Amino acid sequence: LRVTADGKPVAMLNELEWVDGEIWANIWQSDRIARINPKTGAVTAWIDLTGLLPTRRGSDDVLNGIAWDAARKRLFVTGKLWPKLFEIELTKPR
């Protein structure tokens, strides 16, 4: 599947998770998750998790884990070398 955002290829897709009919992928070396239409490959939205883990030790301490609990509709994220697992709830943009 070719993944694009605004018609341009999206590179560095890392952790992939199936969430209610969409593919969610974190972008390696960033704090963003792309929500991807599985039929078209188009990014439909971005989730910005900047600041979730405010103190990092190095460049390897990056967002690197997405887990979806479909039965209870819970979303968990973590990262490489992160000391915590976060359960997060997304809200609509203001």
C-alpha cells in the first residue's frame, strides 16, 4: 500500500495498528501517528503526541508503540526506551 499525505509519499512508517477500520502508523523519529485509509493509502488525519514524554535521554527515545484494545476501545502508546505505557483518549481538534 502506497501511503500519501496531500498527494506526497509518507516515508518512515513504523509501528502499524488496525484501529476500527483504519491503519494507524507512527512515523519513525517523530511524535506523530498517521491515520491511514486502508483502501486508498491516504492519510486522513495526524495525531500529534508531542510532549507526551517530556524528558528524553537521547535520540533513540522515540514513539514506537501503538496498541488498540478493540473490546474496550482503549488506545495505548509507548516508545523505545520509554519508562511508561500511556493510555490516551483522543479528542476532536478545537
